[in-house]
Amino acid sequence: MIQHQYIERDSGMVITERLLGDRMVRLLYHGVRENSTALFRILTSNWSSHVLGMVNFDRPVLNERAFLADCGIDLSECFDPSCHLDTPRKIFERKIRYWECRPMPAEEDAVVSPADARVLVGSFHETSLIFLKDKFFSFEELLGEENPEWQKTFAGGDFAVFRLTPDKYHYNHVPVSGQVVDVYTIDGDYHSCNPAAVVAVATPYSKNKRVVTVIDTDVPGGTGVGLVAMIEVVALMIGDIVQAYSSESYSAPQAVEKGMFLQKGQPKSLYRPGSSTDILIFQEGRIDFAADILDNMNHKGASSRFTHGFQRPLVETDIRVRSHLGTARGGRL
């Protein structure tokens, strides 16, 4: 099987990813899916995902520190003492001192990463060098076919796909400052976000259950990057997406609703638990992505399953929540 590598942003090193549950995912997507479509539908359903989540995440951890170290989790970042993190679920839903260990760029026009994740960027515009239409999702399906106004708004725009792995910090943070103009949930399946599954299933992210939040940043105090759609996508063993916006630390979390002003960098929601995906969509001509992310996508020395599956260079960059993703183009109010 082709190994999957990504670029570590801080060092520029090529890292080979240890894909958790890789053998199971390959069996599901290249065995069960090809030979029993009915069983495949059951195994990627809400019920199966919930059961798998309980089996994998609600068992006691006998040695918290050893488990955390094996997952590569930095205990010094955690908000709660390690003795409180006694199940995989509590570990994967952990809080961190993000205000200390995830610094945010000071520029008001900076767009930041919504998660600790591995990111690829693309464009819906056919003349763009990063044109990636219908590779990871169907644009029309992703936003919901019952919402044609948003399809029109974001036509020809740019996007970023953030793949959270099970070991990652699973709170999503707000990538921009602005006012919520729409928020809605779209029901769907629970496909894995393992690269092998993404390549095997056409546009899986637009088939999974997801929450769409549209933020207007062209308002006083906003980032000035136009309308931004933030889509939080469930995956295999994800039970739910809990909206839990906090304006300070993790205190007084509240559901995200229309009319709310969201502050860039603050916690917005939580995946419960496992691996999952965030997608940001920007209006045409409103963002310039960071140069290192664009360069890394074409890295010649890294082997990516996305590159092999989609027949073009697509190497992910490991990015931290609240770090620089891009810059607003067009100025702020």
C-alpha cells in the first residue's frame, strides 16, 4: 500500500503518517464496499458509527501518560490534569491552553486555521493553478442543494480542507471574525476521512453529515474577507458536532445562532470524538493562501495518497489551530 506523507510546517520535514485503523479502512472501502453494498451502507451509518465510537473511546485507559505519549499528545498543553483524562473519549475531547500554546497572528486581515489538522487548499475557478473541482466534495452537495443562494455566492471561489486525525485536539476554532448570517445541519453518512477512503469514494465529504455556518466578515470588527462558509463534517466513529462557542477560554459555551458575532480564534465547536474534517469556502478573489502551504502541495519528495489517487501533486501541510492560513484580499471596513 502506498505510504502517506505530509509536510511538518514548522520544520519543513517530510513525515510519514501512521494512519490509525488503516487496515480496517482498506478492508471496508476496498473489500466490503466492492462486494456488499448493503453491508457497507450499514457500517457507514449513524448507528454503526455510534457503536464503534463507544467500543473504541469509552473503555478505561490503564496508563494515561503512556497512552498520551503513544498518541503523540503533549501533556503540558492540556487544560485539565492528566488524571482526569482516563478514557480515550476524554483524551480526544480534551481542552488545551490555546491562548498560550496556539499563538495567533496579530494582523486583523489574517485568516487562521480552524483546527489542528493537515490542510490542502484548492479553487473552484478553472483558470486557477489550484483548480480541484469535485475531488474531495461536490460543491453543490456540500452546501446543500436546498440552499442555491450559497452555491451562487461561493461559485468560482477558493477552499481549504482540514483533515483532523484521531490524535488531534478536536475543538474547532473560528477562522475569521464576523457575524453569522446562516447556520444549518445537513444529514448524511459517516464515511472515514482516511486518505484511502477519500480516494475510493467519490466526493465523500459532501455525503457525510455536516454543519454549515456562513459568516459575514465585511462588518465592523470583521476580518474583511467577504462571506466565509465553515463546514464541519462528521466521519467514522464521530458521534456528533457540538456547537460550543466561547468568547473567553472555554467558559459559558453557547450554540451558534444567526446574528451572533464570532471572534476569530475562539472555540466554536467540538467533535465527539475520533477523526473528522473541516472545510472553509471563500468567495472568489477574497483570499491569498499562505505561500508555504501552496508550495508544500507540490513537494517533490513526499508520497501522498491524494497525489496518487487524483493524479496531481497534493501534499498536505500539518497546521496548528489559530495559525496563519491566508490573508484577506480587498481590505477591511
